[in-house]
Amino acid sequence: MTVMKQRLCAGERLLGALVRMPAEELVEMAGVAGFDYVLIDCEHGPADLIPLRQHIAAAQVHGMEVLVRVGQREPALIQRVLDHGATGVVVPHVDDAGQAAAVVHAARYPPVGDRGFATYGRAGRYGTVTAAEHLAADERETIVIAMVESTAGCRNTAEIVAVPGIDGVMVGPADLAVSMGVVGPADPAVLAEIEKVHVTIAGRGLIRLDIVPSEERAAAAFDSGAGLVVINLSHVLMETFAKLRSVR
């Protein structure tokens, strides 16, 4: 399987699909369609571990890498997601460097973090790799993305990304809008805050992950500097259903 970090470092722009469980067929359909990765949402969807494992396996069978959005302050889930073989985690509501350090503590092996070590799960190919190989793979491949979703998070972005082990940032536009007390993520004030975050992380060798509702917005996100773009399939499907419903 290709390695997401290596592809991003080579300048590739990777397109993903955001799915909420249960959505195993949507995961497979995304793979058949040629998406690069899926982002499985366990923050706003079920986080049942057996179906999650099945979704990860289905994606990997089709050559896709897997990021999982965990819930807020869920270190135990971070460990299990990575042990099940996900490429990385997207962690919501990271507001400062201390919270970013706690995320790294849960997601990375020592000396960077304090994640529990084992090679006998899926990530270690059921014990068929050595401890040294497993540690090297974690260093080379695991991705930790912090979500900035509040005015405090935006203000502290530089300190958040300076924490060793944080690989990138995703702005959560909906939560940011609520945090700012405005009507929605398209509000000019929200867009201005998002742009400040993007300027802060530009040129630092960090991953920028953008969530978008459409093909046109995906193209615009790539053009503005995002390396990872994920399309919200719920939004796309509901728009499609609305168009189909208008036939009658």
C-alpha cells in the first residue's frame, strides 16, 4: 500500500471521502471509484470497534488509506484505531499546545508519546514484523492531525503545530462558526479566520486537510494549498436525493 506521508511529501494532492458508520458499501464504492483515502467519522457517528475494524479493512482491500476522526479527548479510541491499522487520526477541538501534546501522547510511541506497544494486532501484521520494524513504520507512516475549531484554537495554531508529533491541521468550519457566534461557515468572518490558520501553517511542511461539500470546492481547496481534501458524502448524497425527488 502506498504511504500517505510519502505521497504528500512528493507533492501529490490526495482526495478522500468522509463517511459515517455504518457505511461499509460506501467505503468500497469510494475505493472502486479511485479515491485515495477515506476519513471515517467516529465523532459524529458510531464508534463501534468491530464495524470500525471492518470499515478499515474494506478500505485497505481497495488500496485506500484510512484516517479516523475520533471524539474529543478519547485517548483509548486513538490507540485502538491505530492498532486496527488506520493510517492516522483526526482529533477534534484542539485549542492549545497542551491539548495537542495530550493527543500526541496517546497517538505516538515513545519517546515522542506514550502509546501502548504491541505488534500482534493488524497494525503489526499479527506479530509477523519485528518490534524495530513496527516502530519504524509508526514513525514513517502514522499521521496525527489536530482539528482547530474555535477562536482559541485559531489564535493558538502556531503553538499547536509546534508540538512534536503533530503532522497537520484541519479547520472545522461549522464548529468555528458556532464558536464565533455567527450564522454559518460561509460567513466572511469565519472565512477570514480560516485563512489566517492556513497562512500560519503554510511553508512549515505540515499537512493541511480541508473538508468540502462538492467537486468545485475540492478543486478550489487544492488550488489554495490543501494537500488532503475530503468530500462530505452526506452532503453530496442529500443534494443528489433532493435533485431526484424534484423529478415528481
